[in-house]
Amino acid sequence: MKKLIITLVAGTFLLLSCKKQPQTDNTNDKIEKKATTFSEKVEVAHNKDAFLAKEAIKFDVVIEFGGNEILDATISVATTSEYAIIEKKDGSKIYINKDKVFVSPELKDDPSVRFHAYTWSYFFLFPYKLNDQGTLWNDTYKTNEAVANFDIAKLTFKANVGDSSDDWYIVYKNKETDVLDNVAYIVTSGKTNEEAEKDPHAIKYEDYKLINNIPISNNWSFWGWNSTDGLTNKIGSAKITNIQFIDGFKETVNAIPEDFISK
């Protein structure tokens, strides 16, 4: 997946008329006319405009795979995804400034730094990243499974976009609500497409709660996946807690301690 470096065991304008319309009618027209594609419908369901109106968001996350905890941290990330800070429970920190990563001295030899730096915030922000520059959508894509409750589309990327532009995502949204349900993906970093496509995975977004009227998943589960059966065996999970929007984050993330090391 985009920015993922290990295999996981992975509006709007008011229409004006000469007749004055009530505000609620204009809003309904706005949403109906804008949300025409698969990705736009997901963005509206996840209240993207309201989300991006906030500067940054902060949350605690505990992630495990195969019964092993791989991360227990607090993540603060700009809603645009450009900046982030990961504060691990052991006191070590990772600062992310676009494509640059800086770590506290104890993490200088940790090979998983860039993986943690980009993976979890990308998963968290996924509903708001669907129309980033370089994204390509196939809204007519079909799998071989029975998916009566979901609409499906395939996301790929233009060449030289992100760390792994050959990655792809199969995105499932709830047919009635348009909220994101699960996303299958491959990890091509360090592998050929053929190798990566032998072992696709999926993340399922569960337990949505409204934060400032924005639906945010509080539990993720990770699965094996194939185009015939969909989700297969569960391989991991993540618990998201203490979600809150924050201000003044850009100043904080730019104040990188002098002893931090570039990775």
C-alpha cells in the first residue's frame, strides 16, 4: 500500500437562482450534485469538508498482529496528512514533515520507523485521501464474491506517486450509508506486483462514533483477502481511543528537538 513498507501479518458550491431558496434545500442540492462518483460519496458520508476545516487530530492507538503488540502510541496528525508526531509509550518519538522523518536517538537503528511513520495515519485518514493528486479510480470494478450490502471500486495511482505507486486498493462502502466498510490492498514495496498479489490483505473499519459530527472508526481489524471470498482469516486488530481535534499543531511539529535524527 501507499507508504506501507512491510507485508502485514497492511464541495461544493451553492447553486444560485433568481428565486431565494431555504438554506437546507441548497445544502441538499449541493450534496446530491457533488457526490456523483464512488469516492465523492464516501467523502460526503465521512463529512470531509468539516474534517479538513480542523487543523489536526490526535488519538491513542494500540495495534497487534498475531497476538503480538507492535505499537502502543499517541498519534497527532494534520488533517491534510502533511505533518504528524508519534509518541510511543516508551517515550520515543517520531516527527513526520511531509516526506521527511526525524526520530529520537533511541530509534536511530529501528528499521520499522518509516513504516510506523506513515502507515497508521494513512489508514486513519483514508476516507479523506481518496481524491489526492495522482489517484485513479475504477468505479466499475467487480470482485467474484457476493457483496449485496456493498458498493466496490478500485483505487490505483499514477506512476511515481508515493513510495509504491504500483499498490492498489479495493474499497468497499456501505451501499445505504456510503460509509467506508473495508479496504483490501497489496504491498509492493520491495516486491514485484506478482509477488505482492499473492498475499493481499484488508483492513475493516468498525465501531464508528461521531466526533464533532464526523464518523470515525474506533476499531480496526486486519484480514487476509481474495477476490473470490473477500475477507478470510483475521490477522490483527487496532483499538483507537481518546480521539480529539487539536489546534496549534503546525508550530509543535516544526519544533523538532536538536538531537533528533533524520531517517
